[in-house]
Amino acid sequence: MAIINLKNIKVSYDGKTDILKDLNLDIEKGQLISLLGPSGCGKTTTLRVIAGFIEPTGGQFVFNEKDYTKIPVHKRNFGLVFQSYALFPHLTVFDNVAFGLKMKKVNKAEINEKVNKILEVVDLGDYKNRYPKELSGGQRQRVAIARALVIKPDLLLLDEPLSNLDAKLRLKMRIEIRKLQQQLGITTVFVTHDQEECFSISDKVAVMNKGVIEQYDTPENIYNYPSTEFVARFVGFENFIDVEAVEENVYMSNAGVKFECDYENKLNSKKIKGTIRPDDIEILKEDKNTNVINGIVGIRTYLGDKYQYTVETDLGILVVNESSDVKYKQGDKVNLYLPSNKIILV
């Protein structure tokens, strides 16, 4: 059963522009959910509604079967980790982590026990007397996580907590976050614009665009079976072809090119598109009978282990990634094969 229910949430800052538009989201207890999308899509606003920093102009936020829509921040037992970590520079690691417990007027002996225990969990037991300026970025981030977890929150909220770290440390820390989340079994909402980051640690992902959730699913399903053109483009599909169904599993493009597609068409719309990743288009070295289109090579870009080509075809310009074993030059005529099991309909 869902522990979080966002029901028709609407947020408007000026009474005219909707930041969130009738947003609905259900989160199961113990899951790590990511809100993913470009800047301005509404993901941080959604997190702030859950945290209590923003009261929605419409809709309802239900937590653990209780209406939390108007409950103030200080009465929500939620742990928060910000992009900037928001540590107190004049306090030691121990006192930073203990801050929330002191605000709750927990006795000194219990504070010592809980803080020391959580510092061991995040592998900072030997650093409790240091100040934030004496720590690395990863260590400061773990202090922020420890401070959020020490109060035993009902919910953990992470707002782009890795964006200030270098690439190598980001990789390490996302594994640490996932390990801690599973170890403690705490329901977590994670905001990020980094697709790889959220796919690697999330149980489910909500891909957001202009204040709405375009797809809410497992990382695998979103990556392999995007449901809209926006989601498809966001996860790496670059070739889009306007098509219409002519018979079962057979589609005709606007240019009159017919091809087969194994993807089950559940779209009740005449305006649909077929899409395929550049890695999935093959430049033929042998003849195939179906889904072959002639083209002329345009721009070639070197990607290291492969070349990327723009190829002018009757379907328009297609982007194709091909092994660097063979190199094609501008003006070369090629035959492109679009495997029917790699084409998605959106």
C-alpha cells in the first residue's frame, strides 16, 4: 500500500503560471523514488510540497493515510538533505548531526548514543570532532545524510545531493545512498536531473516535464519502453518518424516508406511516431528483406569506440552509431537496417 499519495497537486506562484498541473503520484513504503527531469520541470517544487515548504494551491498530500497538506514543516518528521548540504560551519560533525535531536529536546545521553551510532553507519565515527571545512565534499555530504537520518525520519527527501561532487565521488556516493536506504528500509524521494544517477539507485522513476509526470515506472521500463516522445528523447532516442498503422505490426511513414514494428501499439491516436536509438540502427554489410532504407552519409563524428553519422534518407535525417571498425565518408551511399524489435511507438 502506498505511504505517499499526491492527489491532483497544483502549484501556481503568481496565480497564472502553473508550476505543477494536477500532479498525481503514489509511493510505496520502503521504496526509493526519483523525480527526474530538466530544470524547470517541477521536480524540486514537488519535493518542497512533500517537505511542507510549499502549500499547494490545489489538491491533497496524504502521508500514511493522514492528510498532510496543511501540516507545517516542523510537525512533519521528515529528513532533508539539500544540494548545498546546509551544514553549520561553526559546529563540529557531532554537533551538526545532533542539531535535530537537540531541537526535539532529546536528553544528552540519548543524543550521544544516537549520534555516535549513525556516524558509524555513515563511516564517520573518527571525524566527529572535525568541522565542515576540514572535510571532503563526500564527507560533508555524509554528515548531511547522517543529520537527516539520526532523527529516525518517516521519510527521507534528497534534493540533488550529489550535484556538487566530482564524477568519481558521485558514483561512489550514489551507491552509499542506496546501501543506506536499503539497510534502514526508509522511504526516500530523490530529486535529480541526472538520468544515469537515478536509474542506478531507484525502484521507480517519475519523469517530469512542465509540471506533469509523463511516465512513472521502473528504470528498465522507462529506458526500454518510453511512453511519450519527451521521455524517449530524454533517455536517448534521437530518430523520430511520423507513421500510421496500415495493418498489424506494419506502419507507413509520411514519405511512403513501409516498415514492420514488433512493439504493441496501445496508442489510441492517429498521430504516432516510431523511434529508434542511434545504436540500434545497423549499416548493412549484407542484404535484408525488410526495414531497409537507402541513405547518403553526411556528417561523421568520432565518439571513441564508434563513429556517429547523420544519414540523409527518405525518412529524413537519421542519426546512426556504428563501430569504428569500418569508416564511412561524406557522400557514401549506405543501406540502413531498422530492426523491428528495436522500434518503439510513442
